[in-house]
Amino acid sequence: MARIFPFQPYRYSAKAGAAENLVTQPYDKISAAMQARYLSLSPYNLVRIVLGEKRAFDTDRDNVYTRAAACLNAWMANGILEHEKTPSLYAYYQQFTIPDTGQKVERKSFIGLSALEDYSAGVVYRHEQTLSGPKKDRMELLRHTHAHFEQIFMLYDDPRLAVDKILDQASSSSADIEVKDEYDAIHRLWKISDAAAIAGIQELMADKKLLIADGHHRYETALAFRNENPDLRDARRMTMAFVNMHSPGLEILATHRVLSGLAGFDAPAFLQKIGGRRIESIDELRQVFARAAPGKIRIGIVTRSGEMRLFERDRKPGELDVKVLHQELLGGMLGISEEAVREEKHIEYVRGLDAAYGKVREGAEIAFLLEPTTIQQVADVAFSGGVMPQKSTDFYPKLLSGLTIYKLER
């Protein structure tokens, strides 16, 4: 089902400088402070293309998208970006420490092209709804540059780890690129140009369904651009990083909800209504979460006073913690509508138990602390045709942008 192809991307040359000064986090994870730092690192940092600076005097002829295209064209013309001569796949490994547990792991993937498939074809599955704003922005960038700078994070089912064995052989030598990012994750890339290795991966992937882990907005933008440009053959494919959902290094982090500005919120009355077990500290909650209880819905709650509770009840078949939180607690008990959640009114999404707890102690009214969604839960929802609430999953770490650039030229 999954059609995988080697490709000849543009990649940064030695002339561009050190890779750690050039590549970035995905565009939607770049804060203003990160953008400023990236801009200071190098005149060739990819942020100038994927998230350029907006200016007060921007016009239809001079704006973030036209400047992005100008940067790309200049970098290709001046040898900052070089076109690979051999069609290849790329082994992409990430070594990192899991936040909250401190465990060191490695996630294995490979980068290649895959055919863009409508969801109705039953090849590519989503697990999240998308919003129109980000897709409009990405569409304008794609229209101006005719290039993909970031990989869609795709999952596939390979319990025998057969693809990983080919990747391990390809990655036995020194990496072509090695970068440590701002979260201390180490990213390594190896070129796979051996025809037998490529054919082996293509054959193993041929019967796989694909599940979007990250990149729903970019995938749907690419579909729309393909439909808009039926004569542009390259637009029928895009770059993806493929990760085995059975990989020991595949980690999903919890995204906690911190609420502020709730008119008339009465914390003691809310906790009395919730009931539940008293928790004395974040460390105690961490210990509770460390003991798996798949048959239970468990949500930690902390208020500004520091009082903590564990909301707990039996899990109904197919029920997700995050849906219970949004429907029963945020919607049913606090009156926060789905529209308010989508628009992020009163709600902030925070990674890390300590960070969420700190937000409340610093002035937010209440935080809801979640256990991570499991990969099996994501797969069950996606393959059944369902979708999960926004911010249900946080696949960590993110894939770096700028490792390979796919120019749509034919």
C-alpha cells in the first residue's frame, strides 16, 4: 500500500557552515525567541525560509513568502544548497533523554518520498483534526517556493523490525550529519544509495498502512497543492520520515492543560465536586503514573494553593483520558466549550509535570495533568477512522527541518 521512493534532495553544502547553525525545529514549534536565535546563528539558517520575519512594510510583492523563495533560489544558485546526484533514502536516528523519566533511548527512522494519498484510499490515516490558519500559511510558502523543507512524521507497523535491520546496516559507519539540538537530542543522518538496500525497504513497506504522527497540516496542504497543480508530477509525492510504531525509541509525551482567567472559579468547590484521592506532591503523582493502569482513567489536578487530587475511574472500552478531560471536566464541569478550546481561550498546553505544576504555583488557577497517550490508542483511533482532540499526542523529539529539501521541479 505504501509507495516509497528514493530521491535527490537539495542538502546544505560545506560552504553553508556547521549543520547545527542551519537546521531548525519544525516551523510550528519555533517561538519568537527561537526564531531570533536561529537568525543570529547563520545567514543561511532555514528559519529564513520556513518562518521568516514579517515586516511592517510587507506588500504583495515583498513579504515572508517572496523572501523565502528568493532565499531558496539564491542558496541553490550560490552552492549553499547542493543537489544530490544519486537517488537515495536516508537513515535518520535520534538519541535523546525522555523528559520526566530521564531514560536514554534511540529512535530509528528513514527519510524518503512517498506518494500523496487521499485519506479515502485507505493508505494514509490521520489522528487529529486540522485548522485552516496553519494550512493557509503553509500553502502560501509551498506556492512560492515549490519545495518541502520538513518531513511528515509517519508511523508504520513492523513488529519484526525488519526495516530497522536494514537501517542498522546502513548506519554502521560515521554519520553524514550529526547535530545536537536545543533539547540535547542528537540527530544523525546517513545516505542510503545502495540499490539492494533501497529495494529491500521498498518491498518491506509495500503492504504497510501509514499513520500521521506529526504534520497533519503540511500533509493536507500538500494534497491541496497536488490537486491545484495536476501537471506538476513532483507534487504527487512529498518527503516523510518513517518510524516503526514498534520501535523501542518511539515516545509520546503527555501534554498537560493549564487554565487561567476563569471568571468566578472556586477551586475548593471544584475539588469537592471532583472528589478523588489526595496527592501530596508531584513526585507522588509521578510514582502513581509510573505504575501502569490501562483499565483506569487517571488525571492529576492541582490548584493555585498547591492542593492536588487524582481524578480516577474505570475506563470504558476505547475511552481516552484526554477526551474525558475535555468532555467531562473542562466542558461538563467548567463550561469550557470546544470552540474555546480550539481558540485556546483560558487554556495553555504545557509539556512536563514540573513545568505545568510551576505554572499554577506562579498564578494560573488550575492544571490538569495527564498520562501519555499510548501508540496503540493512537493506532486504534486512526485506523477506525476516528480523530483525537487537539494536543492529544506529543511525539518527542521532533524531526529537524532542513536535513533534506525536496524541490518540485517537474
